[in-house]
Amino acid sequence: MPKTAPLRPGTAHPAEPAVPAAPLGALLREWLPRQRWFAGKDRPVTEIGLLSMTELFPGCLHLLVRTGHGTVPAPGGTLPAGDCYQLLLGVREGPAPRLGPALIGRVEDGPLAGRTVYDALHDPRAAHLLLERLRRPGTAGPLRFECDPARPVPGGLPPRVLDAEQSNSSLVYGDAYILKVFRRIQPGVNPDLEVPGALARQGCDRVPAPVAWLRTTRPFEATLGVLQPFLPDARDGWSLALEALASGDDFTGRAHQLGVATAEVHLALAAAFPSGPAGENGPTAAAMTERLTAAAHCVPALRPHVPGLRAAFSALTTCDPGPPAQRVHGDLHLGQVLRAGRDWFVIDFEGEPSRPLDERRDAHSPVRDIAGMLRSFDYAARQSRPWRPEWARRCREAYCAGYAARAGWDPRKKHGLLRAHETDRAVYEVLYEARHRPDWLPVPMAAIERLAVRGD
């Protein structure tokens, strides 16, 4: 029987209200699985536990909660499964109609009895006060508000919530800044803070630089949010690609320019971070095979194709090793790039949130990012009726040509390496779609069939 653990701060602190809120935990156990950014939709929430609770300002609580999901198989037995999530909860005497979609519920017992709680990011007052905390360095219990003094942020900017976010939540302030609030929290520095800051120091203007950020020191060191300049007139690459498909417009010129932009970001990343060893494809092949095994366990449709997919990973150990490993984006696709005027910008360096933070911060082959973008062109082409494989092929060719022109090496000549990384990406997509968007599962499965049988 699922249980709700008492919500109690682990250590008393003047900024932390002592709220033993088991009823609040019960509300959260019902509310969390309904959120788009909740990663455990395919697993029951067996318990809720509080890791940290801080009063940001009157009427707003900052929480880190752990969701339990039973156990997962591990060598020698099982391990507890769970995730840590960041919540900002507004507390009111009664419901507010304008905050209806953000409503979590009414607390029936304890110190918050009779109060209504809601997602505070949807409250303009709470969003305004959060920006004020970010504008001025300071602390609140274990929370640390920090900023770049060379990039001051003006006050009084009206906030609005972005509806397009999936794994996180974002607030836009006055069409000048965007605050990404990370929902699923892991110990360590989030790459979406670390990487844009390092690229800014390299003089790379393809990535908006962070101007302020929020982190915590308890129960572990972690990044909680990042404020960056917002590009109000920019369009994301996914929307632009779908428009081109619908209107019959050519997209190869923009795909070529996107390849150039990707190469420029990779060159700046290689200069900003130490490179990994070259010719070390054995561990990469083993990791890909392990991910395939886990995905096939969860998605039965993948199982008939496992032998052919494993062959793609096995070939990785004998093919051209390609360029040295380096820091990469980690989750590059058309939705992670913006076009403003004639320029492409790269955003969202968090990587795949489902993967461990250490892995996302590790060095990988730059082909990993290239494969992600090539898969994205295929995804876009399959949204068209009828399917437009020739459109995807031309965009893939143009993108690789643009990348080669700037990087000095051609990913198309690294066939075995590119096939393995594209296969690994398609396996990830199958698992993601099966969990979150079952109607989309045929899109990556079509690529799986191609990669497993023909090895293209």
C-alpha cells in the first residue's frame, strides 16, 4: 500500500518552518505524477519524503522532496528507486480563481490546516519576489542566490510562465530574461550553468550567458535554477522545420548554417574543458549495449531488433575512433536551437535529465550531438503527411557539410561511429516515447528497424 512519509525538515533552521505536514505529502503524491516534468509516470509513487524546506518569503515555501518508487534490480539484490524534485509552493488562506491550473489542494490537518497550496511559479507576486532574490546575492537557509556583477538585472520585469517546457519549468521576465527552474535535482553543478558560463568566457556568442543562479548546500550541493538573457524574436528549430515542411520551403541552407553553429560550439567546448582520450570506444560500446538491454526490458517492441542493434555497437570497437572525446551538449536536437535573424543559438545544456549528472558532465564524442540532430531531422520529416524521407536526407547532408566546413573533419566519413551513436539515440527515443508519448513510438521504431536490419 503506498504510504506518505511525514514531511519534516532533516535539521531545524531559522529559515525552515517546522511543518510536520503528512497531509501535504499526501497531496503531493497525487499532484506530482500529473506534472509534465515528473519523470516517474511509469512507476507508482510509493512514498514522499522531505529533504529540505525553506521559507523563501512569507507565503512561499521552497521544498526538495524525494519520491520513492519501490526498488530496481541491482547486482546482488535490489536498490531503492527514487528521485529528488524541487518545488516552490505558495500558501494562501483560500483558493484564487486565477491560480486554478496551479492548484495542488487544501491541507486538512497540521500547521497548514485550512490553507490552500499551489505551484508558486504561476503566481506573478511569487515570481516577482523570486527575481528580486536573484538580483541581489544572499542566502535563505541552505539556498544561495548568486549573480554575475558584470551583468546587472533590472527590477520590475513582468513574469510569465513558458508553456513549452517539458523536463523543467521556465519563467520569462519582460521578454528580457528567462529563468529555468530545474525540477529533477541531482547532486553537483548542473551543466546548464557550468557550460554556458565557460563558453561565455571563451567569447562564444552562440550560447546566452548566465546572469544569475540559485543553488543549495543541503541535503547536498546542487544547482536549482539559472537566469539567462531571453531571445524574444527567436524561433526554435523544430517549429521552423515543421513550417518549412508544411509550406514546401527548402531548409537545407538553414541546416547547413546550423551545422556550422554546432561546430563552433564544439570548438569552444573543446577549448573550455579538458579533452578526453582518443580511441577509447570500448567503454562507450559497453555503455550503449547496457542501455539497449535496459530499454528492451521495458519496451517489448524493441526486443526482436536487439541482435542487429548490438552489432552496431560491437562495430564501434573496430571502426575509426574519430575525434577525441570532449564536453558536448548531450541532448542536441531541433528543439534545443533557436534562430534569431540569420543566426543560430544553442540552448539547454542540461543534457538528458534521465541520465546521471556525472555522465552528462563527462567527455563524449562530438558525434553524439551530431547524431542527435540527424535524428531530429528524421523526426520532423515524419510529422509530414506523407512522410518526407528525401527532405530529411537533404537536411542531414547539408548539416554534416556545414559542420565539416567549420570543424575540419566530416562526420559522414565516420560511418561506424555515426551509426552507433544514431542507434544509441534511437534506443533512448524508444524508451522516452514508450513512457511519455506512446503515440509517437512508431517514429523511433522506424529508425530502429532501419539501423538494425540494413545498418544505414
